[in-house]
Amino acid sequence: ECTNKSCSLGKLCQNRQLQRLSGRPGSIDILKSDDGLELRDTGEKGFGIFANRPFEPNELIGEYLGQIYTESEFLQIKQQYRKLEKHTYCMRLGGGLVVDASRKGGKCRFLN
């Protein structure tokens, strides 16, 4: 993303989607739904995020946050999770990296 130091376009810059998203009302509270997303318990499958308003095509709705591990580090952690956790939230980034949002993540970890 661009910053004021790296880009002189300011509000006209189209490469600041996450900055705009972080200023959206409710973007900090995982349970609030005024950002267009609602966290619901789906029962046996755990929590899920549901849209409570229409989104435009290609509109950024959130950022997947979490701890980044190498593939080998994550495989070790995954073994621990199997013993302790019912649900895990991870995404492979490619290049041998994994984002683990199971314990340190935002509400987008519940997107599926």
C-alpha cells in the first residue's frame, strides 16, 4: 500500500484500500456489523462471517490477519492444535509461508 511518504496522490491514490478499510466504522470490534460483516455461530462448524449488506464486485471487505510461519514451523504448530483446538484458521500464502489466524487474527479468519 502507498503511504503519504511514498505517494503524492493522497486521497486520490487507488492503492490505499486497507487504510480506508481500517477507518470504516466497526472495523476494530469483531462483533459489530456496521462494516457490512456479521459474525455468527454456525453450530458444529464454528463461527462464520456473513454479509449483512451488498458488496460491490472487487470491493475489499477485510484483511486476513495472523501470525506468519514457514511451512515447517506451521506443521509443528498444527500438531499442537490437533490436541487442543476444534477449529483452526490458516491460509497458505505460497513460497513456503502460512498465515495462522487461529489465535492472533481478525474477523476475516472466519471467511470461507
